[in-house]
Amino acid sequence: MTDPSVDADPVENAPAGDAFYTPPDPLPSGDRGDPIYQRRLDNAVAALDEADNWLVLYRSQDAQGSAVATSGIIALPRTEPPAGGFPLISWAHGTVGVADLCAPSRDTPTSQAHPMNVYVHTLLNALLREGWAVVMTDYEGLGTTGRHPYLLGVSEAAGVLDMVRAAQRLFGPRVSSRCAIVGHSQGGQAALFAASQAPACTALDLVGVAAIAPANHVAGNVHAGALLAVKNDGYGFTPLLLCGAMAGDRQIRPDQVLSDIAFTQYWPHVDQRCRAGLSQEDSWGGLLGTQQFRSPYPTVPNDDQRRFDAQLDAMNPAVTLSVPARIVQAADDKRVQANPPPPLKGTDQLVSELQNLNSNTGQPLIYQRYPEGEVTPDDQLGVHFATINHDLPHLISWLQPLLQPAT
């Protein structure tokens, strides 16, 4: 690691190839955010065009408080840093899966997650052109050893915040303590959880959080799907949610939550495929909704299923915030819905919950809700992803005054 008192690149100390993602055992002693390995990113598919890209393995923390090694990318603008250093954006990515091959820093043109991973490069390069450094966690267990605890807020928050610490320790005065968190879909949910825990990160001057189509109220979606005798590609999210729930409550047994056919034939796919692959006809997308879970869930859940439900409820990002927040949602987003039919709840309800929880903080909470038809859908990824680029100029305009140096 470089001496933060000097303006120099860190010493590259990482093994070549995929060996980078296997941390030393035991982990070196240290604090959250301490770099373990760092090297220049040599994966052109994952690199941002506007940046000096670094691949980093850093100390973070799991839901039980144990140290873990998490991977990610630090991207610095190719310009001289301003006085006080580059302001930081901690980017929280959307759903790609829990298998290591899906991680953004390990992206390849043939990955099932590649369309999702590469789509956001337009946004991230635009942030770099503003003169902001961008740090991008892969999240715990995604790319590295262990299984990614999908939508487990405390784990995601640790990855998002500790990535900022890693950048500060590696690049010292070249980066600022001023930071904003931006995320989409899973990452929108992660961004809100990270912002809620940021006050405990004393080295971080968090100035705002933006959540684009944040995942929310997933329990209702799971329950509704479990009652439908039809196929749906959305069932590819079920094993991901179970991974997150099991990390939050280690007493949950997957064979007691899932039906026999789902557990024996399709549960192993979670470690082999990205989300897009899980949604295919030969995987979870080929199941009827009623075939996913051990009956009679959700009407009479067994003990493991009740524990599963409790974890799903805890994934809803209705959190307290101490900074300005901006929530973005397209009314016709089919993946994360603004206002689904009752009894389901969507982003409109989440915003109401956030407003009620934070009514006395004095911090603004903006809800940018695009009406149906305003966001032109992407041919492959639909409105859910197209909202990112549609909102981009408005997001930058919102971030600019927040990231100005304090006077």
C-alpha cells in the first residue's frame, strides 16, 4: 500500500489472473477497508474508458461481523486531482447473480451478466468526466470465495462503504473524503442501506445518496409468485433471495424452504449461473410458481420458511437517512414496479415509508417518478435499465452542488 502522504500510485502486489480473487488464509490483520491486494486492472471488458482503473481486494465485514475479503474496482479520472482530491462516487451495481463469474470486475463478453454489467458504463464514464473518482464494489462473495448474500443490507452496506475506505488508503490526498453513493436496482437498495450506516464511517463525508429503481418489498413478490401456476422468468430471483436470507440467518435450511424438485434439480444452478441464466427455461424460469417452495407455503410456512420470510422483510430499504436522498423510478418499469396491484407494494410505498421515517431529519428526499412512456425502453434490458441513462443528466445536476468542496 502506498504512503498516503505522497502523491504516487500504489505498489502492485497482487497475483496474476483469477488467483487475485482467492484471499490469503488467514486474512492479514487490519481494519475494514484495508487493501489486501491491488494491481492495475487488466480486464479491458470491465475497465472504464475515462479512467485509470485499479483492481482491489480489501477487508470488509460480513453480517456476523467477521472479516471477509471483497473485490472491486477503483477508477480515477485521467486528470490532475483538484485541491482536496477527487470527490468520490461509490457505485452499487444491480442484480447479476451470486456466482463468482457474474462479478462486474470479472466480466467477459460471453458472461450471462455482461449486458447488465456493461450497460452502466455510460453512467460511470459520465461521472468520471465530471472529475469524480468512482469506486465499484463487487459485493461480498461475488467474485471472491464464499457465496454472495444477495440483498442482505448489512453486507452490501459494508462492501459499499469499505470500498471508499480502500480508495482513501491507497490513493491518499488524490481522493477526497467527500462522497456520494449511487446505485441501481439491487444497488439502489444497497445504496440506501449503506447511507443509513454511513454515520459510523468516520472517515467518510457522505453528502448524498441516489437510488435508481431500488429493489423493495420483495417478500410480497415472492409470496405472490409462489401462488401462481404459471412460469415466469422472475423466479430466477428466488434462489438469489434464499442465498441472502441464509447468510442473514444461518439456521435456514434450503431443502426445507424449497420444494424437492426445486432443491434437487435447480438449487445447484445458483452457484453456476448468473441471474439471466437462472431465468432460462431449463432452470428456475421453467418452473411453475407453485413448484418453487415446499407446500403449503406461503399460506402455512414451516419454521425455515418463516425465517426466510423474516429475512425477506428485512431486505426492504425503509431506513433512516442523515443526508439528502434522491429516488428515481419509471412508472412502467416491469422489474421494479412503482405501484403494483394490491396487495403488492412498490417504490411509491417505499418513498412514503422513507418520508415518514425521515420527516424530522431536515434533509431533502426527492422522488423523481417518470410517467409511463417517458423512458424509451432498451431493446434488451427494457425500461428498468433505460431509466439509468434517461435520468443521467438530472442525476449529475443533483450531485454537482453536493460534491463541491465545503466553503
